[in-house]
Amino acid sequence: MFEPPVQRVIDEFARLPGIGRKSAQRLAFHLLHVEEADVDRLGLAITNLRKEVRLCTRCFNVTAQEECSVCRDLRRDPTMVCVVERAQDIAVLERTQEFSGRYHVLGGSISPIEGIGPDQLRMRELVRRIDHESISEAIVATNPTVEGDATALYLARLLKPLGVKVSRLASGLPVGGDLDYADEVTLGRALIGRQEL
């Protein structure tokens, strides 16, 4: 429909989550009208994102160093770990200012339909951390979905025999929703009112 260079940019934007064809078109045409330096800065930021960002060697959060800022923070409680599905869930929980422990990113949730089982997630690494770091409580903060609930139950069965208190975020989060859509107050109350599984 558009000239090939414009159409390629529209097609690439449309592949991003949450960006439809119309939004992709608006973004592409916006880039045609801004200063060239702005476009160069955006391109460099995207390129550097892939070159400089990696996963934390301890919790699998995104970081530009070997360990993320949460794992390096000596003020955090090393005996508590909050288990999340994705790295972006950490930022959502941190905004509540209710949790002072560390995190562990599973990399998804158990979903037999998609062929994702415990072996495709970072469960073994979590068990290793519990053993080596003397973790006494694991708060399961998976999304309140069928997959998230299955993952939470699996984690409870896996971790309780190790002597770890396993709790789940309390109600207040919408069933079928994602953590990144919850407001800070609701999520903060869910953290405070968590219940043992």
C-alpha cells in the first residue's frame, strides 16, 4: 500500500505486542516528520537494548550488569523471594513499596497447551537458590490465570518439602488479568494479604 521503506517500518511496528496496524502506521509517519537526530536516537536505543541488556545471573531479571540492582541491594531481605512470571512484573511489584525481599523470574507459567512444563521454566534454579541462599519464604506472584494458578500449585508442592513457607498473593487482583494492569494500591493490598498455599 505504501512505499516499501514505509511499509517495512509499519509491518515491523505491527509485530509488536499491543500495536495494531493503525497505530503502526501513525508511528511510522510520525518518524517521517521528526528530526533525524530523534530517529537516530531511537534506533541507537533499540540497538543498545539488545547489546547491553542481559539476564541477572541470580534472579533472571533484566540488567546491564552481572546481577540486577535488586540482587545487589544489601538492604533487601535475602530470606524472602517473590516468584514472578516475567521480568516486567518486578517493576509493578516494586511500585507498591511493600516488598523488601528479592525476586526470581520463572520465564513464564506452566501451560500444557503451549507445551510449557516445569522443565521449560526456571524451577531448578529456584530450588538451587533456596538451598544456597537460605530462603525461608517464597511468595508466588504468578498471574491470576489458569496457567498462573497451576504454576503456583506446582511451586507449593515443590518448595514446601524443602521447609519453605509458600504464600500466594491475596485476592484483589482480577482473575484472568496480568500484574502489569493492576494499580499500586490493589497490588500492595494483595502483597500484604497474601495467604499460605
